[in-house]
Amino acid sequence: MKLIVGLGNPGAKYARNRHNIGFMAVEQIAADHGFGPWKSKHQGSISEGRFGSTRAVLLRPETYMNKSGDSVAAAMRFYKIEPEDVVVLHDELDLAPGKVKYKMGGGHAGHNGLRSIHSHLGPDYARVRLGVGHPGHKDRVASYVLNDFPKADAGWLDDVMRGISDGAPYLAEGDSAKFMNAVSQRTAPSRPSTGTKGPAKPKAATPQPQAEAPDERSAMQKLMDRFK
């Protein structure tokens, strides 16, 4: 069983913020895979379901980002889940928009949601880092992540959401390689090979035999010409 956590802030005004991309991801998974309705539990909202025989619980902490660990820890205690069976999906400033990376363990890199989870679980849980880009200066980070995705980002954002959903069964199984492959099929689909050769050169036209002019000599002239 896996606890798959999407990070974000509760409330309609935050719904399309860059900081809420984790919420968006687990909502996409729930909708696409027929999970149960969202219910208020464990200081958050949960949706339960299965990927084949693998059971999973989706969690949106509703404690606000900097208290996400309170909700995650409460859900873990209830379901008797260890840190290695927790997967957290979150926004990542250090990845370009549309990039997705899977990581097991490590630091929180200053992310407030991860910092809170670290304080309850330690570092030994999995993360799916969802790139949103960086505003260019640390003083602009807060306003950047708490602003909505612009309409221009709709295309890659949809690809990422569908890729995460496609790969969710592998995420629940703990197969990170297959998960990342499913994501890449949406975000960077393979293209038919065009080979290494350049364009084919047109074939030279085959010379056509020229028709001989008709022999208009008389029989007597032909006979005389033979003995010249």
C-alpha cells in the first residue's frame, strides 16, 4: 500500500497556483483511475482506490503548506504506513517548467512543505519533483509560487498531469523507472526515426535510344553502295 501525497494550500484562491501542482496531480490520478470521493480526514482530504491489486491512498494536506507534515503523519499512523511507502508530489523551482524527476530520500532544499514532512518522518520517503521554473531572484519566489499558472503553460501542464496519472500504477508499485517512462511518453514522446542519411538524390534519367531515320534509298542504290 502506498500513501501518495500532493502538496498545496487549501481553498479556491490557491487552486491554480504553481505551489498547488501537487494537489492538481493527485486530483488527476483520482479522476482518471476511478478512486473514491474525497473525504475530510487526517487534517486533509483523502481518496482511496486501487491500481489492480495494489491499494493506494491519495492525500491532500489541508493544514497549509508549512504544516503539511502534521497531516501526512496522521495518515501514516492511521494506515500503519512506513516512510518508504510515502510518495510526495510537489512543486520544484530548480526544474524547468514541464520537467519531472523522481527522488528517494535527500534534503528538503528549503521547500516549506518538505521541511514540515521531514520534521515528522525524516528524509527517507520518495518525492516526485514537478518543475515550475524559477522567477530569477529569491525575493520573488513567494509571489511566484503563489500566483496562478499563466494560460501559456496550459499545454505542458496538461501533459505533465496526464503523464503522472498514466504512471501512477507504477508509482504505487514502487517501480520508479516505469513511472518515469510513462511520464516521458506524455512530456517527451518519441518520434519516428529519420535515419542518418540525407535526402535521396534523384536518379539520373536513363538515355533513351534515338530512332533511326528511315532508309529511303532505292534497291538499286543500296546494291551500288555495297560495292563502293
